[in-house]
Amino acid sequence: MKEQTLTVTEAARGFSDLVNRIRYRGESATLTKNGRAVARLVPIGPPAITGAELAKRWKPGSFLTPKEADDFARDIEKGRRFFKPYVSPWD
């Protein structure tokens, strides 16, 4: 995310452009007054969802069948045998 610093006066003069850059380009800005940071403008993320709302949206019965679960477990084991564990070069 691109960060810029500008004075409150500069932000006020180009406020619409500043908001558009934050919204559409994902930029952020720190506003200063008398040389001190006083605010930070950042794009907002997607709205948060509560556990209760997630539970309402969850489709009942959208789980793996026993055969699908067994096949999935078998695929995981094959992958573990095929790929060697990652070893960090810095350890």
C-alpha cells in the first residue's frame, strides 16, 4: 500500500482526489499539522461478519461424505510422502 504524508491544508485543497486515491488505488495518507502527525486515512476493508451471521449463512450438509473424507486423507498422505519437509536455510 502506497503511503504519503501531507499537511491538513494540502489534504483539504485536494480532498476529493485524495479520497479517490485511497478508495480506488488502495493508497493511505498521514495528515500533519504544524509538523506533527494528527491523522491517518486508510481504505476500509470488507465489513466484518460475526460468528452468528456466519452460522446463518453456512449451508447445512455441505460436508464431505465418508468416501470423500477418506480420499482426501489419502491425498494428504500421498502429498506428505512426495514432498520433503521444508528446511529453512537460516536455521
